[in-house]
Amino acid sequence: MKNKIFIGNNLDWLNSNKMSEFIEKVGLVYIDPPYNNGAKLSYKNSLGTDEWALAMEQAIKASYKYMSQDAAIFVSIDDRELVSLKIILDKIFKKENFVGIFITRQAQRSNAKHINTIHEYVLCYAKNKQKLPEFKINRIDIPEEKLMIDTIISKVNEEFKNYGHDSAQHLLQDLIQYFCSLNNIKWLRNYNNIDEKGKIYFAKDLSTPGKPRSVNISSINLHLDPLLTRGWSSDRKFIKLYKEDRLVFRRNRPYEKHYLNEAQDSAPSILNFYSRQGTNALKKMGINKLFDTPKPVEMIKFFIRLGCKRNTYIMDFFAGSGTTAQAVYEVNKEDNTNHNYILIQLDEKINKKSPVFDECKKLGINPKMQYILKYRIDKYLQINNRTIDYDFYDA
Ligand SMILES: C[S@@+](CC[C@H](N)C(=O)[O-])C[C@H]1O[C@@H](n2cnc3c(N)ncnc32)[C@H](O)[C@@H]1O
């Protein structure tokens, strides 16, 4: 089986030769270490900064050789250790491979004495930034854009079905104007066409910078005169677009149909993924009390979609409740990909004072972090009618 869960200290596993088959095979690392901010949690969360930094540096350094040349690492953190983490990552990956910092919004805390901190960070580095694929993402995978796009598509679709093309076209113009001014955006203006099936698209120009040329492809009956100052896309591209039913003509000129639900953008630096979404994912499975700081599944899916442009291993060596595993399952299902995960989780006893400890007792789980992890993944697989598909290497 290709998914792997290793129980024990991440440094021990990463430095052992038991994982050597994964060297240079990992296309994405996501980690969410204890933030070391003193918050009382089910797992250990308060070391001295030096001790914490040393453990982080050693583990990340040990993980470096597993990353493929085109890989990226994403690390969650909050204000407290942000600076020491940045210094560690700069040292290991070098400043030229710093990709950027995401800010992830968090719910308002009302009891702050001074600053109501409503964000955390995710630091991103590439093993080799020159080889890192572009971080293009479908706009519908960005939460606030998804809502807008879904709204436009469903309203226009409804209008198209009930009143036909012209009426839908009017509505589309109104919606574009409304959302562009509401959200202060311009890109949406391009998506101002509706095809014969009621789908909204952007007619993308198919001329290219370069030498003027004529096009003669008799197999698809396409004959174009040369333009004055620009060239045309390649014959191969025209044939491909034709076969995909994406070639559209306006005033005798060919365009590519680019549908609204496929609109892409580079990754925004501020992300609206809230911690409570992580808890909600567990709630859906009836196990929300089983872990105190699960990350939002959608956030890790977002990073996988950004960073993995081919099937690969996704590694998380601070696995916690195994959100990364669920994210991998969901991306595979939704995007038809075939990623695998490698998780490492310390053999760690749950703090007896934490409500998580009581929940473990209630569910008959041995109160250690690795059994919470296993329980969560098994529950996910069971709910989705899937069989267990990972190897579990217990401590
Ligand atoms: C913040 S939690 C991760 C939560 C996870 N992202 C999730 O969504 O469930 C950090 C986890 O790292 C684990 N951990 C701490 N030190 C570790 C080490 N040296 N090796 C492996 N795991 C470790 C802790 O037991 C804890 O479960």
C-alpha cells in the first residue's frame, strides 16, 4: 500500500534509512507543528524558543532530502514563533527559494487585552524556485470567489432555461457589473458570453505575437488569412480546441471558449480558511471533540492543488489528527488525481486535563495522539465506503 503512517519522533524516522525509498519523491510537504504559544492543548505546546527552534530546524532539515526538485513546503505558524521559523527556513532553503507567506484569517477572539489577533501564517518555500510549477489555481477553489462564481452560474442558468439566451445575457451583464463593483475586480468582465448550452465563457483571442501567417487546416475546415501584425496559434492548438468544442467564431474570427468555472488566478496571499472549518470537518464525522486544533481540510487541499501539478507523495511530519490524509483523499476524488500521503506522528500521550482525553475514554480509544489519528482516518474511510489503504508503522 502506498499511503504510509509512521509513529514516532519525526526526526528519528526522517533520519532512519527506513524511509529511503521516498528520497526525492515528495512533491509537497505540509506541516503544522505545535505553535509553542503556551495554549493548553491536548499535546505538548510549550518549549523554550531555543528548544522548539532546534527541534524544528532538525526535522525540517531532515525532511529536505525527501523533497523532489519541483517540491514546495508549507508551514503553519502563528505570531509567537513566526520570526524564528522564518530564520530557520531561510537557512535551510535559502532566501532565493522563499515563495511567500500566506495569511489565514481566524475568528475574532473577544478576550484580547490589546490586539485582537485574527490571523495565522503559512510560510512557503521551494526546494528550487526555478523548478517550482506556477501556483495557478481555479478561482472556484478560492472560497470567496467560489460563492460569487456559483451564484452567477446558477442565476444565469436559471434565466437561460426559463427565458432564453438574450434574457440570460442581460442578466449576466448586470451580475458582472454588480460583482465587479462589490468586490473591486476587473477579470470577471471578460466572462461576458453565453453559449448555446447556457454556459458562461470568455472568448480568448487566438492571435499570438509573432510573424503573420495563414492557417489552412482542411480536416476541420479552418482557413484564416494572415493578420497584419500578429501570428495565429499553432495548428495543433486549433485542432485540439475544435475537438474539445472550444472553438468559437465571432465576426469570422476564431476565439477560444474559456468557461467561467475554469477561470484561474495565481494564489492570493490572504486566505479565508478558518480553524472552525477544521473542527466542522470532524463534527461531520461525529468526532469533533476528538482533537482540539485540526486544520481546515480545504486549506490543505488548496495547497495541494497549488503545489502538485503531477501525482506525487504529500508529506506531513506533524500529522496530528491526520487532516492532511483527508485532504489527499478528497483531492484525489474531486480532481481525479492519484497522490499518496506519508504521515509521521509522535507517540504522544494526550494531556489528562484536556477534554480530548475524556473523549478518548468515552470512545474507547487509547488516549495517545497516534490512535486519534488512526481513528479519524478510519472513520473517514468507513463513512466513504472505502477500505483501509495505508500501512501503519506503530512505535
Ligand atoms: C498542531 S498539531 C497538528 C494538527 C494537524 N495539522 C491536524 O490538522 O490535525 C501538531 C502535532 O505534532 C505532533 N508532534 C509534536 N512533535 C512531534 C515530533 N517530534 N514528531 C512527530 N510529531 C510531533 C503532536 O503530537 C501534534 O499531534
